[in-house]
Amino acid sequence: MNVVASWHVYGTDDPVGPLDVWLIDEGDRAIHITTGSDWCLVVDTSEPYAGYGMGDSGHITVGALDGTTPFERHIGESVLAAREDLEPQTGRVALELSFPSGRVRCESRAGDLRLTGRS
């Protein structure tokens, strides 16, 4: 598995995000994880998009992970299992992926994508 992510960059501030994450398997199939406008966690199959400018609001960059998310330690590993958390009003709010060397939990919190690693 390889991982690509998008980040919001504004001026000289540190990048914010990731906003989106794509898990890409050996067959170049991409699973996209992000948050929806209703604060649910969106998981679909779509290719990474190109970065773009937002004028005075900065720009979005898209590329390989930079060492700041828990997915880095699982690059090259296969996903062994996936578990979703659902809320009646919102739908999917979390996805936990299990790898041979640990787990990564993807959550939508207040509309932001949150990633945490677990052993």
C-alpha cells in the first residue's frame, strides 16, 4: 500500500491536514478517505486530484505523505481488516484499518479528518 494526501497551505504557516487520504494498492486502485459537508466520514474509490490555488486563501497540495500521519509506518503493508463506526443521524463517522504492525483510526471530528495510530 502507498499513501497520498492533500494539505491546505496558507502563506508560511504549517500545512493543515491532511484533508484527504488515498490508500493505493498494488493494482493502483485508490481508496479515498475524507470528510463530508455533513461531517460524516466519506470512503469511496477515486483517484487523487491535482493540487490547486485558492487565491488569497492559500493552496491545496497533493502528494506523498510527509511523515506526519500514522499511515507512514504501514506503507507497503496490506490492510487486514476494516471496521466502521456509524451514527444514526450522520452515518459513518470513523473507519479503523488493521495492518500487520498496528491500526490506524480515521475519524470525522467537527468536519476535520483526524488520523490516529494504535498498536
